[in-house]
Amino acid sequence: MKHTRIIVTRYGGPDALKIIEEECPEPKHGEVRVKVLAAGVSLPDLMMREGIHPETPSLPFTPGWDLVGAVDRLGAGVSGLEPGQIVAALPISGAYAEFVCLPQDELVPVPSGLDAAEAVSLVLNYITAYQMLHRSAKVTQGQRVLIHGAAGGVGSALLQLGRLAGLELYGTCSARGASAVSDLGAIPIDYQQQDFVEEIHRLTGEGVDVVFDSIGGTHIWRSRKALCHGGTVVAYGLTGSLRGGRLASCRSGGRHRFRAIAIFGLYMAGGWLLPGRKRVVPYSIQWLKRLKPALFRQDLIALFDLLQQQQIKPLIAQRFPLAEARHAHELLGTGGVTGKIVLVRNGPLLESRTA
């Protein structure tokens, strides 16, 4: 049986994505073949395509950090799963495909009846938001929080979960994202027209308790200036290395996956040395998952429960078929996307059996 897969043929722009057709992969011992129903499109995908994300594989590779799919075939030694069962996973790469084989212990059961695009939004975006709020920053009710890129996939997740936690929320966004940020309970700050540091101090007086910064580099220093005494910047991304979805330094064509993170480390260390008891702490979903996999599973199950209870509602910017992955990358690269872009297959509802 043939299936379709997207590969990155060289480090570069969206035109580096190629559609191939090949034989379906067969699950090895302990693996499960999953029919992908929804795969998320995220800025880390763009950074891996450009060759600058720390997790960038060697060429050629298939992008795709997060997926929701149906169990299709069980490899030898697999038990406790059945064909048709809906599962979620964070493979980091490989999700842009019709079928993918993954180790059984990477799969988390998904409740039936959920929208596939909304369910996959939880796997990367909401886990990131939830763990940064409750495991990195350890927020408490009433604290003031600033979220950069507040209308985006992780930003909107932070706003929804922050509102559930009783936080006072502020979010930077473009003018077109302001209404979405307001609707999610935050005060929007137009980063194109306003200096967010000045605006935060005007609105709060002394600054915020926590800033969530996905931009990295020198932007971390700017975020630090928005903190009150004893505040924390949670730094979780390096998207400032992109401009219009492309590598800002124009050095595409190579694999430079440790350059940006080394610079990031210097800024993080400096945050501890400068006065004001203002910390800069890193967050990495993949490293926390590797070190404490049980937490990832526990937190994702908790988020699925919140979704079932309709306490959270992921914003879906657009759904593309798998063959239009290049267009999805182009759209995300333009910036100002509200919510998450998802590659989908077949119908949107997950009606198959679950555990």
C-alpha cells in the first residue's frame, strides 16, 4: 500500500518541501502504525526547515512535531491498543505523512468525539503553555503575566489557561490579533505601534510577575525590563531568528542548530547576574518530556479533560490537506496568524474507539 509523505529536501524556504509517494512503513517490534488524522504546523517546523532548530534532523526528513491519528497496525510485542483507537503523539519530526510508525509508549489515548484539529493543538501548544505556567513559572492567582505573540498557537493557549488560573493577562500582538486577544481576557499591546516595556509599566506601575518570551536573543532583555522586582522571564523559543518565515541571517542552506541556542544560553546566564532578582528560566517541551515522560502524559490527559469539559477551546487558524503543507508554511511565515494551522485528513471528528 502506498502513502504520501512530505520531506524537506534542503534547508531553506517553503519550496524545500516536496511531496513523495512511497510504500507504507511497517511497524517494528514495539511500534504502532498510526494513520495521521491531523498534524500541527508550528514555528519549530519552519525553524527545522531552515536548519536552525536544535532538533533539526539531517536531510532528507519529514517535518511535524505533533499528531493525532488512528491506530492502524500493531507491531510484534504491542498490547493494550486496538486498531481504530485514537491516539496522540509528539514525535518532533515525521508527522507530515499519511502513516507513521511510533513506539507504543509515545502514544496517549484521545477521547472520542473531539475535533482532530483541536485535539492536536493540545499536544504541542497547550502542553507548552500548561507546563510553562504551572511547572516553570508556578503561577498563583492574581499574578500579572505578559505573553508575547498572544494571538498565536501557544500564546492563545497561555491566555486560555492563564484565565483559568485567575491571572491578570497582557499580550503583545499585531493590530489584527487584538480582538482575539481581548476576547481571551487579556489587554492587547500592539508591538508594532507601542513599546511593550513602557506600556506594561504604564498599565501596571511596577511591572509584571512573569513574561513568556518565544522570541529569544536580545528580546529577552527587553522582556526582563517589563518585570517587577523578583519576576521571571520564561524563555521558550528562538523565533526572532526568523523574518517572514525565513532565516533572518539569510544563511539558509546549512544545518546551524546550536548557534542560536548558544546565544540564548548567554542571555539566560546574564539574567541571573544582573541586579533586581529577575530570573530568566528556559523551557523546552522535548527535554522535559525526555527527562520526565510521565508528566507529559499526565498533563496531556488533563488537557483533554479540559477540552471535553469545554473549559478550553483551541483557535484553529486554518486547515490544509497534507498536500498543501507548503502553503501552510507560507501562511505561517507571513505572521499575524491567529491560533494554530493544522494539516488534516478526512473528516474532523474523532469517532473511532478509544481506551
